[in-house]
Amino acid sequence: MNETMTAGQTATAFAAGRRLRAAEPRFLEILEFLWEEAALLDSDDLPGWRDLLDEEIRYRMPVCLTRRRGSGESFETEAMHFDEDLASLQFRIRRFVETQAWAADPPSRARRFVTGIRIWEGRGKDSYDVASSVLVVRTMDDDFRTDLVTAERRDRVRFSGEGAARLVERTIICDQTTIGTHNLAIFL
Amino acid sequence: MMAEGSGAQLSDGVFIRDLIDTEAREVSLRVHHDREIFDLEMERIFARSWLPLAHESEIPNPGDFVRRYAGQDSCLVVRREDGSIGVMLNACTHRGMTLCREEKGHSQTFKCPYHGWAFGKDGRFLGAPFEKQMYGEVLRETADDLHLVTAKTGILGGMIFANWDHDAEDFEAYLGDFAWYLRAALERTNRGFEVIGPPQRQIMRANWKLLAEQLADGYHARALHESAGDMGTLGHDVHDPASWGMVGINVSTPGGHTLRCIDTRLAYSFAGIGNDASVAERLAAVPPPGANAEMVAQFPENLSEGQMRLLADTPPLVMGLFPGTDFFMLMSVGGSADGGHGPVMVARAWTPRAPDLFEMLTWTLVERDAPPELREQTRLTTLRNFGISGFIEQDDAEAWQGIQRSVQGPVARRMTAKYQARLGIVRPDDFEGGGDVYAGFSRDDAQWAWWKRYAEVMGA
Ligand code: FES
Ligand SMILES: [Fe+2]
């Protein structure tokens, strides 16, 4: 966690709070939330996924670069693959679900393997910083070849008054500087 | 493979010219499949063409560099001490080791990791470790042959182009009549464009020509971008081709460059401006993509009357440079934060990797003088519409990959792509731009001109 978003980004220091032990109830709740989220996306239930997003969602995927060790600049703060809020995510979802969007019809099958989860107490009450690794395996049509995308995800998860977890912020730091799939008509 | 005087011939006896039927205006789909054709393209097109690598604003200070591919070759784009830009092969002249192993950075010299030979920002060989003990005077005598291989460079709208072939036509000759259009779009303001960060890079499982030849294809909007119509960002009147961007002015030049301009005069009625208004009034009422009224005020300092009229009435939408570049500027599409409108400002480059694979780079262009809100609006609308996650371009990728899947089959490869929709030269009164001008419905004329150029450089 040595690089944080700066310049024009809303994020402040990530993972600065107390680290949660894996046996703590909140850790397990968030773990379950991430599993649920991945399952919704894997089953192409985009409206279901939308319901897990906070009204203030910021969903970003910066352009990454191969840099020398210690440069501290392996991802960009302005150049992005995704930079979304709730309105733009809903726009994308509506396009996939309600219109003739050839990129997602038939939909590609993407499976998300989420692991390496670490959780810290975040800013504000019931807010958590959540880091995870994701492996997305994407299969299209009858092609046996699969596209692989791997990334670190830095999330902020907040629990509402009723105790439901919602995704407030996600930054996807992809390991590939040349993304190995033909489009991002999928969410990571 | 080559039979002198009769054009390029493939190993099964077929000539390249047999694949491009200029009478019937058809192209054999085989051109997207064969390794032999691909290898010929790399040699005849990409090793000798002007290719876009980076934007000046990516490397503002001496010593700043980015690493890119020019054709198949890895290269460094470096800001030199005197502020000029150099493009050098990223391969050490000692034994060929990759010289620089990061994609972006800042360095006064480039030192090879293998034996430590060092090169300057200008590519000059500086020295080798233990040079005396190892070589005596040998290297000093041959030092002039040890500089990094450099490319010729040219700059347009801040975009840096390079050409490995020092005997190739110079950059201005390469642009030809197309320069007039490009400068109108890219050099309209006093300070010009910059790019927002480094480009997106992605792979596409398709032949590079499927993108390159599509640039002048206005016809696909209605079907392939049907969802843009459903989302209310294109095709406001489903039955009116103009609202799908299919009406305007197409242009091609002998160099294979193609241009599509969309007629925006419709927009003036929305803005309450009559067509009898002056060019300046029209531009102020409906600034071209990415500009605001203050920038429009600078246009007369940089553009001719005819260029201003072009931007006012039929601003360039897709500007394709043969073989591997385009600029795309569009206003009035959805996807900005409020689901409303904003400018989409893109520069793209593509690098062939294999007959069925190319890499694509997408930059976002923004006027240097853009106020923060316009900059942010441009950044967001662009990445949501274009590039790897852009909802317009997502669908284009389906067509390129879909054709590539077809040509895996030997029967499909015997089919042809067809370009018989012909408009012919239609040059509006007082139109200042050069090249072949096709005003009206966007038919196949400009696309066919691309294939004619392709056939020519392939030695058909
Ligand atoms: S290969 Fe570069 S110094 Fe030997
Ligand atoms: Fe398109």
C-alpha cells in the first residue's frame, strides 16, 4: 500500500486504520459481501450488482505503467480505463440490459476469483478499507481460449443503518499495462 | 515471393493485385488472414510509414521519455536537451539487449543492463565500462556507427510521428492535402492540445486493417451502434440517416488518408441560429468538439476562412491517416456524469502483432487552455464513449473480431468485402479543402480510396 491516489482524487490514505483480524465478525461480513458481489457479476445479474453500490460510488481503473522499483508511480491519477459514478454505471448497465449492445449480447462469461482479502477500519463509522486480489477469467462464444485479467482492488465498503454493506469506492489496479482483452464490457 | 515487374506474388502463385479487384471494388477476405501478407505489410508498410508514438505533452522536460512500439519495433521517445524530440530504437547497439525496461520515466542517459554501454538522450554512444582495457581505441574509431538507430520524426497537433525509413517521403509530403483538414481540427488554438496522461493500451484479436479501413465507414452506425440509438445518444430520428451521422462530407487523399465530417447545420436550429449567420456566429453558438467560446475567438489567428467554415458546418469526425493513426472528435454523445453530453476527443494508434492480433493505443486530447470543468468533462465523456471501456467502441471491437473469426475458415476467406456504394466526387461550392471530396451520404468512396492506397504500397 505504498502508493495512494492523489491529485484530484477523493481518496485519502488507504489502509491507514486498524487492521481487522480474519476472525472478526465484520471481516466475515465483508468477505461474504465480496463473494456475493462476485457471484452477481459472474451470473450477469447487473441490476443485482447495482443494488450493492452506494449512491456515492466512485469506480475507477487507472492506466498502469511499468516503472522502476521505488518510482511510486506505477499507476496514473488522471488517465483511466474506467472512471465512473452511479449515473454512468447505471447508463452502462441499462445499455447492456435494455438495448442491443453487441459487446454484451451474447454476454461473455467472466468468472471472478477474489482472494487475498485484507481489511482496515476506514474513515467514519462503519466504513472499511478493503484490499483484494481478483483474477477474472473471461470466455467468449465458443472460443476455448480465455482472456485473463488480474488486479488488485482497493475498495471502501460502508454499512448502512440497517447493516447492509455497500460499495462506496473501488480502484482497480490492473497488473497488465496492455490489457489482455478486447474491451471492458465487464465489471471487475 | 517477389516477381519483378508484375507485382508482389504469394507462394501459391496469387498476386496481391488479384486480391484487390479495382474493377468490381472488392477485396478478398484472405488479406486479413495470411501470415505471408502480414509479413509483407510489416516490411512494405510499417517499416516505412509515418507512425504515431506519443504526444509532446507526455514528455515535457529534457530527459523525459516514454517507450512505445513503432511497427514491430520497441523504441524510446525522448525529449532532448535542446527541447527537440528524438525517437530511437530501444535496442543496444552492442549486442541488441533491450536498453530501457520501463514504459515511462526520466533519465539523462540510457545505460544498457547487459554490459553497461551508455547512450545520450539524443541516442549518441557515450562510452563503455572499462573501455580502454576492453577495447583500447577500437570503439573510439567506430563510435559514429554505435549510436542508437534513430527514426525521422514529424509533429502534428503535438502528436509525435516517426518513420524508420530515412529515405521515406518527408512528413509534410506524407500528410499532403490532408494536412489542411488535420490542422483545422488539431491546431486551431494558440496553445493547441495536450493529452491526459499516457494512452490506454489493449489487445484486439483481429487484423489491423479491420480498424484502419473502417474509419471512413459511416454506414455501420445504424446497425452496429444500434444501442447508441436506444440510449438516445445517436439516431434521434431512427429513420433519418443524418441523425446517425451518415450525412456530411467524406474526403480521401491519394496517400490513403480518409476523413468523415458530420454536417452539424441541424444543430444550429437547436441553438436558434439561422444558416445565414456568419461563420464566427455559428462557431460561437456551437463550438466544435472540445472548444469553448474563448478558444473559438483564437481560431482566426490560426485558421483560414475555409478551415473555419469547415469547423462551423462540417467539423471533422474521424480523421484517419494511413496506415496506423486516427483522430476522433465528436460532440453530443452521452455518458458524461449527468448522462448528458460532452466532447469525445481521441487520438489512436494501432500496432500489428500478428495477422489476427493488434495492439491499440487510445489517448484523450484536451485543449491546453481548457478550464478545469471542460477538461474533466472531456476526460470522462471520452473514456466512457471510446477506448477499452467506451460503450461506442465496445461494439466496434465486436465487428473487427467477428470478421476475424470468419476468415479462419478457408471457404469464408474466398469471399470478398464489397465497396460498390459509390457517390463520386461532389465538391460543395467554395470548399477550400483538397483531395477527393464526397459531399452527401457517406458511401464507400473514401473507404475504397484506402484500399487503393493499400494495394499501391503493397506493390499490387
Ligand atoms: S548488449 Fe548492451 S552493452 Fe552489451
Ligand atoms: Fe463505430
